[in-house]
Amino acid sequence: MRAFLDALYRMAGGLAAVFTVGVLVAVILSIATRQLGIHIGGLDAYAGYSMAAAGFLALAHTFKSGEHIRVTLVLSALPAKGSLRLDIFALLVACAIAGNLCWFSIKLVLDSYAYNDISTGDDATPLWIPQLSMAVGTVIFFVAVLDETLRRFQGKLESQSEETHYE
């Protein structure tokens, strides 16, 4: 199971990188076509969709790599047991927030699909398609936060970060 989850987080990070390149390509195409006097409708929208996809798909990989911003001043000032308890509490709060984000992201996709919402730009893209990356990213992020919470309950150190000091 550990190998599967780590592969899932790496795959989401890889997809985020692909969408980041998609932002670059869309922006360069937009600049180049504007200079050539050619109009390709929706390039700006697709750059935005790619940027959102990159951000949401990167959440889990960034979290599991220990790269999310954390305030460790209080954790390091506490004794090991207190630090562990506070960390578990913070992870439980993060689970609740990530679960909420996950739930409403999925609901947004389903509502956009049911109501046939489309982009108001030149592209007229059905909105559930770009919103799908947000829902997938938040689901993987929720799994990552839950995974880290369960690891901490088992007394295991944070996956990748060197900041935490439990003894």
C-alpha cells in the first residue's frame, strides 16, 4: 500500500509538472499569435485551466515532500509528547479542511456537469472538464493528509521533512 500511495503522489506531481508546461505553451502561443495578428480563441482560458490543474494536482506531492509552509517554532519548543499531540491535532484539522475541500470540489464538478455549465470565453468549454483536475487533486490531497495522520498515530515520523523532532 505504501508503494501505491507514494506512486500516486509522484504521479500527481508529474501531472502538475505537465500542466505547468501547458501554462507555458499556452502563454507563449498567445503572445506569438497576437504578434502575428492571429486570434486563437480560448488560449488565455486554457492557460488558466492549466494553472489551476497544476496547483491542485501538486498539493499532495508538495505535502508529502514536506514543502508546505509549517510553523515549527511551537512544535520544537514543546517536549516530544506535546509536540506529537499538537502535530496530530493539526493533522486532524487538516483532514477536516481537506475533506471539505474534496467534497465541495467533487460537488462542483457534478453540478457543472448536471447544469451543462460552459465557459463564458471564446472556448465555450464545458466547465466540468477543467474542474475535474481540481476534484482529482483535492481527493489525492485528502488521501495524503489522511495517510500522514494515520502514520503519526502509529508514531512514525513525517514522511520527507527533516523539521519534525519526535523522540
